[in-house]
Amino acid sequence: MKAVKMLIHAITLDPESNSPILILKEEKGERSLPIWIGLLEATAIATEMEKLSFARPMTHDLAVNLLKAAGMKLLSIAITEIKDNTYYAEISIERDGTIVKVDSRPSDAVALALRADADIYVNEEVLKSAAPADQAPSVLSGDRKEKDQDKWNKILEELDPDAFKYKM
């Protein structure tokens, strides 16, 4: 399955629910993928985007530190599919030449990828399913569902980039 390299474009808030939205954007293109995430995961991503440090390791920092201590390297993450309106991700980890894939929520995978300086990918089929409003399923990430895709597309088109809380 073909995967497309993505970059973190921004974290913003859904204007209706105030739920955080992670927006991934194609590295060499114009497509984007909005993913509703939890507040804690948004905070974990935003603190790394802003390069804020804390006296003690936070959860995602700890996970990356554990991988390093065990001689493992986080290579990349991929948002692999959307099933029943929920996104799924995999984390690719290498140890001694063997690559292991671990199931993850996209928000946790992105938070880890940021800390490990790992690439972020989205499978082409996931991008296609999230694209046109008349063909896309409703969007869900974690526990947040957006039923009205047309309304969301309108919101995205009208968003002022200066309103983004965090952007890359």
C-alpha cells in the first residue's frame, strides 16, 4: 500500500466543540488530513512543537527514552486505515535489523514521532477516503465524531491560518 509523507501543519480547535484537531499536510502536495484528538495528546504534541521542556520526562518522552535504552529506534509512524470512523496507526520500530510494527492511536504515534524525529506517513487510501466531501466517511479520531463533512470542509476553507494555536 502506498504511503504519503506528511508534516504536522497545525493544531487548532474545532470551533463548535473546542476539541483539538491535528492537521497533517502532505509534504509535497496540497492534501491535508484533520484528525480530532484528545486534549492530553494535543498538549503532548504542542509542547514538543514548541520545544518546551520539563524538569521530568512526560509520558511520550519516557516512551522514546525507553526505546533508546532498550537499543531500539523509532523509524516512522503511519496512519494505516480508517475503520468504523476511527483512524488506526502503526509505529515502526527497529532493533538489531528487525522491524516491528506496533498498533497505536494516531495522536500518540505523532507525539512519539516528533520526539524521535521520525517520519509521518498516511496511507494513500486513508487520504482518498478523507478527501471529497461527497465521498468521504464521517471523520473520527479517538472519541470525537464529526458527522457533517460538508460543514467541516467549509470550516477548513474559511479558517484563518493566524487563528491556529500551534503551527509548523
